[in-house]
Amino acid sequence: MIIVCSNCSTRLQVDQEKSPNRPFNVRCPKCNATINTGGASPALEQSALALGGSPATDHPRFEQPTARAYEPAANPSQPVEAASANEAIQMLAELLAKSGRERENPGARPGWNKRKVLVCAAETYREPLARKLSEAGYEVYVAEDTRQAVETMRSKQLDVVLLEPQFDPAEQGSAFVVREVNVLRPAQRRRLFFVLFSPSMRTMDAHAAFLNNVNAIVNVNDFDDLERVMDVALREFNELYREFYTASGLTAL
């Protein structure tokens, strides 16, 4: 949590997990003024946090809408055939090998536990992204507007959020999704992989990702390589937090 001194504008970093759940006072180390954390921070007034009420709560309803679970359309021209004996043996061998790897690495994510991903994108990219991620083994949710995106982020334990900047521009959808990520507690933020699907930034540009407070960037022109890029980025992310997962008894994302 960042608080700003109203006297000299010095920015102070405060550990939100250790701070009390009520307004409190701290002394500015630069000008010695008293800072009350109960007031609005100037650092937040020009950010997405100043957008106002959330679309998920501005007009409360008995049942809040959430993003729909993506289900790929069946292709009648390709009938399902029973697997041959050799294919069945190969599948069993792969499952046994995967089980062995999970025993060797207790923090590994079980193969049966699909990653849950929320797709927040303009209509042009929405279905192609959902289909691509579904084929890659993700459990996909598709938000068609800002309200669905915000409510789904709050009600479901997501592993990945993929945001395209032109998501629901009429309702500032992109800004509200960013806000929902920014207000997460550190422990929650470490358990969410935030991906920006960008028309201008380079794929896997770590510096641009840092500046935009996301974990990875995928350029729209690299759509065909989305699965491979996500695999690499998630592997690096999990490697970074390996010791944290072990100490906390958590599985990898």
C-alpha cells in the first residue's frame, strides 16, 4: 500500500498485510508531518482506483451476472472414434509419467486441475482466444462486458486473467479490470497471472510488463503461439515463486 504525505508529497510504502484494518497515523520521515491513512491518497486519484463505483455493485441485483463458461462447438464432420489399443496404452503411459513427476515435485500443479482463465477482450478476439485456450487445456470463462468481468474476478478463484485493451471501451472495461487486479492483497496477487494481449507491445517484453503491472505480454500478431508463450511465461513465474510455494504449502499456478 502506498500513502502520500499531504505536506511534502513524499510517497511511503506500507506493508498492507501488517497494517491494521482501520485508519492509522504515520510520521513522514522527510518533513516530520503526521499522515492520516484514512484520507484519500493523491497517488490514487489519477489512477484506475478513482474510476468510481464498480460496475458489479453500482446497480445491485438479486443475482449478479458472471462470465459464461466457454464450451467449444462440436464439429459434426469429425465423428468421435474409439481410441485404439495403442493410443490407450500411450495415454496411460503419459498419465503415469505425469503422476511420477508430481510425486517428485510436490509443489507441481496436478494435471487434472485445469487452470481457470478469464478472457476480457473485444468481440473480434473473444471467441478465438477462448477457443485457443480451451484447446490448450484451460477452463475458460468469457466476459462480454465489464460487469461480468468484475463479478467473475470476485466470485471465482481464477488463475489467469487475459485482458485486451479494447475490452468494453464504452464502460472503461480495461481500466476496471486493472483496478480489480491492483486492489488485490499481495498474497492474492501472487496467485493470479495477469496477461496483456496487446496490439503494440512486444511478446514477452519483461520491461513493458513491469511498467504495465502485468505478468506477461502477448502481441496480437503472435496469436498462433499463444499456448507456447503462456507455457513459458507460467513456467518462469512458478520458478520465481518455487520457494514461496514450498514454504506456504501451495501448488504452482
